Amino acid sequence: ATLEADMRLGLERNEFLLYYQPVVDAQARITGVEALVRWQHPERGLVSPAEFIPVAEQTGLILPLGQWVLETACAQLVEWSAQASTQRLTMAVNVSARQFRHPEFSNQLLSLLRVSGANPYRLKLELTESLLLSDIEDAIVKMGELRSIGVNFSLDDFGTGYSSLSYLKRLPLDQLKIDQSFVRDVLNDPNDAAIARTILNLAQSLDLGVVAEGVETKGQHEFLLRAGCKAFQGYLFGRPVPVVQLDLRVR
Ligand code: G
Ligand code: G
Ligand code: MN
Ligand code: NA
């Protein structure tokens, strides 16, 4: 069967699941997670989103899949809201271009937030530069509608796209995520170090938060801390895992 046919079946059979990767503060305490979808296929095994998200985008299956991701993430937020130790955790969700461009995207999400009872202030949507630049006016309207009830917006994979500073200034964003390609060699490559510092300075000037992605070593963490970064994600702090394996203890 094609990946597309299998995906349709997989959606019916509930074969998709969310993994969660911790996002930590300067003291390495967990402040939230990023939801990363996985597909547990009976024969293909655990399929990576790098494989099936592009197919989902091409076929339109990203619409039901993306809605399922948002529903599941909101349900998890509601569960966490019942306990003092977890009620402040934030949930970052990746949103793909076709999903965000759908005319009903904000209405559907507003209604999901109402029906689920999830706190919009805990939800962070991750968008990419190419998505935002393809129709910036539409993006600004949609982001405004959702931000007015508390939803946050992050610019994912920042530094890999082409956005000019004037575009960046116009977008109603809350934070930038430094792409892991700059973090990887931040200790050895002076260009990557300069880029990481520049992103941190830029974010400060524009009053945006920053999350450094792909932090794998103490050395990378210390460099970024010294450069003023206050939020981190990467294998050093935790891999993406099913919710039961998530370490929510305050360190
Ligand atoms: O977790 P991982 O490394 O395998 O993710 C691979 C890619 O899939 C990343 O670019 C990530 O942003 C994307 N991705 C993961 N989960 C989702 C999701 O729920 N929706 C969308 N649109 N992309 C996702
Ligand atoms: O595109 P996006 O940034 O949403 O995707 C994040 C991707 O990075 C996921 O596939 C996730 O599994 C992966 N990832 C998260 N932390 C690390 C890390 O420390 N090192 C590497 N190599 N990949 C990571
Ligand atoms: Mn992301
Ligand atoms: Na990213």
C-alpha cells in the first residue's frame, strides 16, 4: 500500500501518537514541552514525521492529522492543569503551511480551545518563515485573532530562512527558536557562534523570547547561557518521549 493509503487507515485506527520533548529554563527546570507526532504502524514500525509529514502536506491529510495533534495536545494540557506541579507547563505544537493557510484554521482552534477547556496561554504554535512569508497579511490576521485570547507564537528553525528584519518586526511573534544547525558547532565554528549571538541580541531588541534547539552538550549549554539564552531544548535535557516517560520532577 502507498504511504498515503496507510496514513488514511492509520488515522482511522488511531496509530498516531504524540511524543513530548522538554523545554527547560536557565536552571534546567522543565517549563514546557514540544509535541512531536509519531506513527506506530503495525508493519512499518515507528515512522518518523520527517517521512510522513511531507506526504500529509501533499495529500491534504495534514488537515485531519494536524487537527488530531491539536486536540491531543489540548487534552494533555487539560490533564496537566488539574495538578499544581504540572499546571504551568506550556505545550508547543508544530503547525504546517497547508494547515495554517486553511481559511478555517483560527476558527477551528478557537472552538477547540473553548470545547476542550485548555488554557490558551499555555499553547505555543510553531510556524516557519516560509509559511509566514507566503502570505504575511493573512498570517498577521490569524495570529492576531489567536493571540488576542492568549495563544503564543514561535518562529521555528530561525536563521535557516530568508525573512528580512522588516518582516520580522511586523509579525506578532512571541519567540524565536534558534535552529539546531547553529547550535551543533557553536563551540567550534566562529560563524555559528556569531549567528547564535546575533539571534539572541536581535530577539532582545525586538522583545522576543528565544529557545535554543538541539542542545546536546554541557559546553553548548554554557556558551548559550553566557550569550544570554534563557530557554533550551535538546537531548542534554531530554529526548522526545511518550508522556508516561516524561520526567516532570523539578530538579
Ligand atoms: O521529532 P522529529 O525529529 O522526528 O521531527 C521531524 C520533523 O517533523 C520536524 O521538522 C518537526 O517540526 C516535524 N513535526 C513533528 N511533529 C509535527 C506535527 O505535529 N506537525 C507538523 N506539521 N510537523 C511536525
Ligand atoms: O523542526 P523542528 O524544530 O520542529 O523539529 C525538531 C526536531 O529536532 C525533532 O525531530 C526532534 O526529534 C529533533 N531534536 C530535538 N532535540 C535534538 C537534539 O538535541 N539533537 C538532534 N540532533 N535533534 C534533536
Ligand atoms: Mn518545532
Ligand atoms: Na526547529
